[in-house]
Amino acid sequence: MQVTTCPERAIMEHVTSRWGVLVLQALSDGSTRRFSDLRRELEIVSEKMLTQTLRTLERDGFVHREVKPVIPPHVEYTLTPLGKGAANHLVALAHWIEANQPEVSQAQQRYDAS
Amino acid sequence: MQVTTCPERAIMEHVTSRWGVLVLQALSDGSTRRFSDLRRELEIVSEKMLTQTLRTLERDGFVHREVKPVIPPHVEYTLTPLGKGAANHLVALAHWIEANQPEVSQAQQRYDAS
């Protein structure tokens, strides 16, 4: 098949970015997360990287950002219906990887032994 | 859902790596490519990055590497059945992105205007 071109290639890079993959998966069940929840749960060391990832996903219309007017104020993130559509594909891929991980591990052992 | 953990998380990173995504997509129709074909077609500037990507995918059992004993010798790459399984998910995601690209572009325009 032909390789995806711009702007599709850019969207693909956002969805499959290191942290994009994890954020979309974490929110894929329709749940809501605070920034600090995501950072802890996904073990994202860099606050800046998570901020950039969330901003990119929000700009693409995948993530909804809501500032809660409480004291102290905090920000909550959920997937939009569009984001859910993208996340579903990552979840399917994650399930496939889980099911095929033993076969991949065997291939890695054969490769390392050769 | 729970976030994928090691070694699944590592495999996910290989499959969704910047160049991994493109290599798996390019080979997903069962075709064979030489190293130079892939590099040109995917517009991969760095020879080293493509070498590393192909080596990682070969080690995972996704890509089959064959040295053709011709003069001058060259190397051909194809997907294994396991690699085809992973690639199918990326192709499905690429189709989804293609279909939803207009909606993403609209979201980006709204975001940039706000």
C-alpha cells in the first residue's frame, strides 16, 4: 500500500507518539483523568512532554480539556468521540500484542542466539 | 483500561515507532522491498535509523531479512505472518485517519482560532 501522506502522516505520528499511545489507551474506557493522575499512572517523568502530548491531542480534537472551577482549581481530561475512535485502534493493537507477546519473545531469543 | 506493561510496552513502542509504523505499512500488502527502496519510498533521511528500525522489527519476528546471493548482492525485506498481524492494525488505523482527517483538520482550525 502507499504510505500515508501529509496531513494524515502527521496525525498518525500524534496518535502513535510514545506518550500519545499511552494517553489514548488510558482514557479509552471513557474515564476522566487529572494531569497528575496521568503523569503518575503512565510513569511520565517529564511534565513538559505530557503537556505537549495533551495539547497536541486536544488540538486534533481527540482529547477534551476541562478546567474545574474549584479550589484549588484542577484540569480534567477525557476522550472526545473522535478520540475514542482513534483509541479503539490502539486498544485493538495492544490486545494483539498481549496475545502474541510469547511468539515475539521467542523470535527475540532466536535472534539473540544466532 | 490498564496501560500495557513490559514487555508488551516495548513491543508497542517498536510497532508504533516513527519509522516502524511506515515500514510495517509499506510491507503490509505482502510485497518485498530492498533497503534502498524503503529508504527512498518512506523518505527516511537517516540510513542508520532505517537500519535500526529494520533490525528491531526483524528481532521481534515481524520482518524477514533475506540476503540475495547475486552480484552485486542485495538485501530484501518482507513481513512474516506475525508482522502481517501487527501491520493489519496499523493499516486499519491509517484508514481510520484517512476517513477522519477532515474532522481532525476542523478541530485544529477551531483550536488555533481560539
